[in-house]
Amino acid sequence: MVMPSEPLLTSILLLIMFVLLIKEWSPPEVTVFITLAALMVTGILSIEEGLIGFSNPGVHTVALLFIIGSAAYNSGVLSFISHILLSNNKKNSTTLIKMMIPVSIISAFMNNTPIVTMLTPTIRSWAKKQCIAPSKLLIPLSYAAILGGTITLIGTSTNLVIDGLLKQKGLSGFSMFDFIFFGIPITIAGIIYISFIGHHLLPNRIISEPIDQLNKQYIFECLVPAHSLLIGKTIQKAKLRELNDLFLVQIQRNHKKISPPSNCEVLQTGDRLIFSGNASSMLATTKTKGLKLLSDVDRNVTDQLKDSILIEVIVSDSSPLIDKKIKESYFRSKYNAAIVAVQRKNKKITSSIGNIIVKPGDTLLLITGKDFVKTWSKSEDFYLISPIHYQEPYQPLKIKIITSVLIGVILLASLQILSILHAALIGVMILFVTKSVSVSDAQKALNWNVLILMSSSIGIGAAFEKAGLASIIATFFSQTHAIVGLFGIAILYYLTTTILTEIINNIAAATLMFPIGFSLALDLGADPLVFAMITAISASCSFITPIGYQTNLIVYGPGGYRFTDYVKVGLPLSLLCMLITVTIAILSWG
């Protein structure tokens, strides 16, 4: 049997990986890791070459910064933000500027995901009190966090990965504030654009607070119990067509689905009624009609509501719940909570709760005990968006230590006294020695999905370069030099990276485009730092889709957004960032 050539086989494996990533048939880190394993098994990469990403200093730096950032977040250091950025000024432009500037500054030094997670319910509640649609504020919140991440080396994991790849090539890499020459201009431009132009493109959708008054179209499942007064009555006589903000979608009877049920349908014992509507109406209906509200495992939860709380969570794009039926996810046993309703943007769900297949961005309404927030507020499985937040007891000494460590790491790296990796190592050691962080806290802080994705993507990039594919594509780009010049090539390169980022993910896009940019720089006689910087910025600036970046997904449901809202507001911002980045790169190094 004749084996395909190395470039052809690599191309086939990468094409399969792209299809799997776009189709989202498995979590990105699983898809990328399996592709890496295939590249090693087929001999395209040796074991040492394939695992090079797992020893990359950028990956280890990200892991350490996860711990430091999580410690700062959990200590309450960030609690002052809401007081700074929220005021009684109802002028949109002023409100957006006051919100976006502090968020972007803090995102330059901390992981932006917990920042957006913390502020989303706070801003949503504040917006309601000020009679402002949350949809006018939450996309700007996400964009501010993304823009701020481009200001420093530690602002995003993408920057650190590119820095690590440069060092693997024998170059010095970037210093802490090399990014400010790009990050500050695009952040300022982005804030001005959103505050004075972009907010006009945002929808004006009011979503009520608190959770028991939500107008979201959740899906609920109820049981008609034995001896119910509804038994023997038609739907019309039972007045199930006259419910406020609640609609009877389907009746399930003895494995038979009646959809849509007619007004003459007679209710029977054991009927399962599928309703679509808001939570407050559903809870009121279970009481007045004598129905039993069911959870994800067909258990009656109506009687538990008095001693429990309702919490909203959004399924993250790295959650182990994705693509599993709710009844097969063992949700109750793992999280000690029950799913009583599901809401999915722009798609009608008519299935019973247990048979719903979970997707990223789904909003789950949970009935939980009082310890749920404390236990799972730091989970990467989902983002808590209820206006209920567990806060650790105020500990002044602990806050001082954590703040000092964070500032110390930044200063040591900025002044080039130590590398960012060594500075972060010392910082984490201090946190452990002073017991400011426990081993359990550190384990929870490490986002293994991101770390595995980063490490595997670096190996994929190595295969991409080794097989000669990076050089082939770079040659294609360089052949257009006579026509479009260096500026035009940089624009095409930026656009290609942006498209990859929006359809797969920022880390995979960055690691695949880096070897192309490096080869392209050598072909053109340009500084490799030019295309390395363009790669880092373009892979981070994901504004066009809700799935392109975690913070976009977090605000998707709470803001009541549609997919097209991100395109309308994010596309001009992406083009603006592209023009600024490429112009500065060419003027600086071209």
C-alpha cells in the first residue's frame, strides 16, 4: 500500500480537524489533541516534536497566571469595579466610557473571563434600575475585556503562546509592554467607536430582573399527578390556553407525543405537559393547577422550592455537558442541583427536559441548595449569571498579599528583572507559603481545557511547518507582494487569521498562522516580529461571533442577543482594529 506524502497526509488530518472544530462534534481541546496524536502515530511528528507544546514556557506561564488571577478575583480585589463604572448618568456614551475604560485596564493584567462573569449580573441589574436595556451594555463589556487583553504580554493567553513560539525560534520574544503600542490605540479607538457609533447598532431589548421575573422562553416539564382536578378535563376547560406568559407546547402520553395539542384534548393521569414561557408564570401555574414541576431526572421539585434557590447558569464552550442528553449527564449527582428549565437562543425546543442535548450558550435554570454558589462559582463548566454571588469573608491581610504579588509579578517582568515565567513562579510560591491560595483553589483555577488546547495546538503548528505547508502558503502570500505591497499582504494575513479565529478558536488560529507569518517574513526580508504581533492581535480580537471568544458567549444569553447583533457591531470594530494594527506594524518594523 502506497502511503500519502507527508504534506498530503498532514493536509488531510488538518482538514478533518477543521471540519470537526467547525461542526463542534467534540470539545476543541479533544479534537486538537486527537489530531496531534494522529500526527505522532503516523510518524509526521516524533514524540518529542509532538509534545513540544507541553514544555512551552508560554503554556506554563498561562497556568501560573490562572492561579494568581483567580486568587485576586476570589479575594474580592475586583469588587470596587462596579462602583467605579456604574453611575446614575443615563447618557449612553458617558456610561459606556465609564464602564469600558476600567474593564479594559484590568483585563490587561488579569484573565478577562472572571471579570465579565462577575460584572454581567451586576450590570444587568443596574441597567434595569436605570431603565436601560442590558443589550446596550453587555456586548460593550465583553469587547472592552477583549480589547484590554491586547495591551500587555499577559493580557491574553494568545500573546503568551506567540511569545513562546518566538523563543522556540531562538528570538528574544516580546517584553511586557511591547503590546501597548498596538493595544492602547486599538483599545482607545474601540471604546470611542462603541461609545459614539457602535451602541446605535446594538439592539434595545429589555430583559426583566430578577430571575423569578425573567421573560425568557424557558422549556418546562410538568406531570399531571393522580387525583388531580385536571384529570378528565379538556385543555380548554382546564384553562391551559389562558395562562399568562406560558404556552402549552406538547403533551407526552405513554411514549406518544401530541403536538400541538388541541383544545379538545382530554387530560389523563400521568400526562407530561411541556410548557414554554417564563419562570414566574410556571411556578404560579404549578400551584394554582396542582401540577408537579419535574427536573432533569423526572423528580418532583415543586415541594423543594420553598427551601431552595433558583440560579441561572450559561453552559461554557468547554463544558463536559456539551452534546450530552441532560438525563445522561448525571447533573444532579455531580453538582447537587437539578435542571428545571432550559433556554436556547433563537431555537425552539419542544423536547422534554431530560432529552434535551446541551449546547454551548444554553441557559439552564437550576434549583439548588444554598452552598451551590460557594462550591461552583469558580467552575469552568458553566458561568453563573444570577445576581447571587458567593463572597469569601473579608481578609485584609490576604488581600494585601495577593495584590502585592500581582503588582510584583507585573513590575518584575516589566522592568525585565525576571522573565514573566520566573516572576509568576515566585508569585505562586508566595501565595502557597502564605496560605493565600490552597492546593484545592489552585486546582480549580487551572483551566485544563485551555492548557491542553494550547499545548496541542503548538504541536499542530509544528507539523504544519515541518510538512512544508506553512512555507507553501507563505509563498502564495509573498507572490502578491508586487501587486499589493507589504501593507496589502499584512491586511490579507490579518483577515485570514481573523476568519480562522471566528470559526475555530483563537489559540488554534494563532498557532497555525504563526509559522506562515514567520516564513512570510523571511521570504520578504521583514522582521518576524511584524507578523508575530499581527498574529497575536488578530487572533485575540474576536468580535464578530458569540462563539469566537468566551466573554462573548457569557453575555449572549443575559443580553438577549442574536447572532447577527455581533456581526453588526463587531465587523466594523474588527476592520478598525485591523487597519490600526497593520498600519502601526508596518510603520514600526516594515
